[in-house]
Amino acid sequence: MPVTSSCRICSGTVREFLDFGRQPLSDAFVTPEDLAEEFFFTLAVGICESCTMVQLMEEVPRDRMFHQGYPYLSSGSAVMREHFQAIAKRFLATECTGPDPFIVELGSNDGTMLGVIAESGVRHLGVEPSGGVADLAAAKGVQVRKDFFEEETAADILADEGPADVIYAANTLCHIPYMESILRGVDTLLAHSGIFVFEDPYFADILERTSFDQIYDEHFFFFTVRSVQEMARRFGFELVDAERLPVHGGEVRYTLARPGARPVSQAVTDLLAEESAAGITEPATLAGLASRVELIRERLPALLGELRERGERVVGYGATAKSATVTNYCGIGPELVPFVCDTTVGKQGRLTPGAHIPVRSPEAFRDPYPSYALLFAWNHAQEIMEKEKEFREAGGKWILYTPEVHVV
Ligand code: SAM
Ligand code: TMP
Ligand code: ZN
């Protein structure tokens, strides 16, 4: 029986193409006392037959994911800190040229991007429901509203501050199933000539890299230029630019404006043509992804099992949200990977969701080095491999599982 759901953009039929079964919340790092209450849901992904939006089949209630204890920190990577500094400077140079500009960020997290705007003295507001990370931003001098952005929030902000010249959201819009409320909110708050800029993992990159671990509770939508263009049109906006980004394993930064307010860049036309030539939403392409994922599910635990038989030590590197899909789908627990190291203090001393692998600080990685490191944070590979040069020099090897299982 084909499994279907209703599209959160156009109400069309969403047809499932990949099912990971029961999965935990990817950022719910647990203590042994919490184990009895761990929350699970069915992680499966489908594509809308009408508007082509790729999306999860089941929605997790937002308060279960984003709350006071939400552990992810934007500032955890030096590359990402530079990335956010660059976009902040671009906004300051190109969009903040009027008398009293105003920038709003949705999902401002620990204030890595807005901190730069705050330092420049430009009026700004972060909208961030996760209280712990919002407090970190406030401590940097960033103005934050602890709230979920949606239509009502937008009306409130407009009443308090007036219209926004820029509304920006990084790795946040794809987390939000209630898109109609968001885009109505953007319509309410955005100045007539303003722009709504958002960047999220690009579905074409997920296909190309078989990065199936981008699929987890928080990533509800998997955007393509085509589906975003349709979504924009449906809610009264125009997609005026699409820029490929190398971060987080491949993303696209989309710029929406009011129809006719800004010229449409050649990049939009080019990427639409590329997507259509590559057939990224064709059933055969999606079935191909599903079979490559199945192969990884066989090979990764097999490799880890062989290494264990040979008495080799393997440590996980980066307790990413993404790793929840890998460990739980592939059946990898502490018997194959005794611990995973991560710089995030809030994750250390806890167990990874579902798989229950202990999380330890990066010092544990060096004490002593294992023979192999399973790189869950592969999207930060360059930064991490550079930082951990000595591991390689000591004979250590990295295990990667995208686009297929391999050792470097
Ligand atoms: N923008 C940061 C970055 O790219 O590093 C943080 C991304 S984090 C993966 C997603 C953030 O979105 C979380 O901090 C979460 O609390 C926030 N979030 C979730 N739903 C939201 C909503 N409706 N409005 C604003 N922020 C939201
Ligand atoms: P992300 O893939 O969602 O950005 O998460 C990356 C995780 O990896 C986050 O928990 C921080 C961790 N990390 C390290 O432990 N060491 C590092 O050098 C980097 C860049 C990230
Ligand atoms: Zn649809």
C-alpha cells in the first residue's frame, strides 16, 4: 500500500519514497534517568505530486524539539562563524543603506550572525524559541524575542518596530512545517522593497552525496529551486536569487522579494534548468537514493563489526543531529562505537538519542587516539581534519559513509 500524506505547502498528495522507521528526536541527548521517556516517531520522507516539495510524512510537535535545553550552537564551527560574519557584512553593505534599517533573524540561536549586526549598531531582532541559546545571544548584546516566529509574532514585531528591510533565516525555515503562517508573517513584516533570505540543505546535494543523514525530525522540508519558486509564488512572493553554498554539505541561499520589486538573477534560471536536466524529482532518481541508502545500512555496521573483531578501537567524531538517523537506522550502538566526542558542553556526559552512545569531550579522543574515527560531522570535514592532523600523523584513519562507506 503506498503511504501518502497531505502537502504542507499546497495540500497535494505527498507520496513516500524513503522510510527510516521509528526514530528518536535528533537533538534529545539523554541521561540514563530519561531513557524510559524517550520520544520516538516515524521518520519517512515523500514528495508532493503537485508542487514537488520533498517533506517528512510525520510532523513532530515543535515544543518537543525547540525548548530551553535545545543544545545546538551556531558558533560550534569556525567555518560557520566566518560564514555568518560574511552574510552579516553583506546585509550591512547592501541592504542597510536607508536612514534606520531593521534586520530580523528567525532562528537566531546563540547570536552568531546578529552579534555582528549588533556591533555595527544597526537595529535588529532575533526570534528564537529555544530559551538557552537565546540567552547566549542576549549576553552578546543581541536583541532577542524568545518565541516561535509565525503570523501573530510578525504582527507584534511590526507594531513594535515597523517593517523589516531584511528577514533572514539560516537552517531554520526547513525546520518549520507551518509554512503558510511563516510566509504570511513575512508578508506582514517585510518592507515593500525588503528581502526574505533563507539558506537550507539543498535536495540536489543530498541526492548527489547520498547524505541521507540530512533527513531527521528537525529537517521537515528539503528544498529545491523549483519547489521554492512555486512556494514563493503561492504566497505572493517572487524567487529572485538562488546561490549555492558549500556549508553543511551543500545548501542554497534563496532570496524572495515582492513580485517585480527586484530583478530575477540568471542563477535562478540556470539552477532550474540543472534540476530539470538531472531529473531530481523523478521517481527513478528517488528510488536510486533509497537503494544507495540501503547499501550504506548494510556496509557501515559490517565494517564496524569487522574492525571490532580485529580489536581496533573506533570512536565517533561529532554528536551531530544527523548522526541520530545513521546510528538508529544502521543499528550502531556503544558495542560498535564506544563513545562519540563533541565540543558542545551541553551534549557531553549524555547519551546520543536512541542509540545511547556516550558523548565525551574532544580531549577523550586524544586519550589515547583510536585507530579509526567515524566522522559523523562530515559536513565540517575540512575544519576537523585540519584540527586533528596529529590523529592522522599517529596512523589514525577516518571512516566516512557518504556518498558510500569508505576509509581515508
Ligand atoms: N540559524 C542558526 C544556524 O544556522 O546555525 C541556528 C539553526 S538551528 C539548526 C534552528 C533554530 O531554529 C533553532 O535555534 C530553533 O530554536 C529555531 N526555530 C525553530 N522554529 C522556529 C520558529 N518558528 N521561529 C524561529 N526560530 C525557530
Ligand atoms: P552540525 O553538523 O549540525 O553543524 O553539528 C556539528 C556537531 O559537531 C556539533 O555538535 C559540534 C560538533 N563539532 C565538534 O565536536 N568539533 C568540531 O570541530 C566541529 C566543527 C563541530
Ligand atoms: Zn505540494
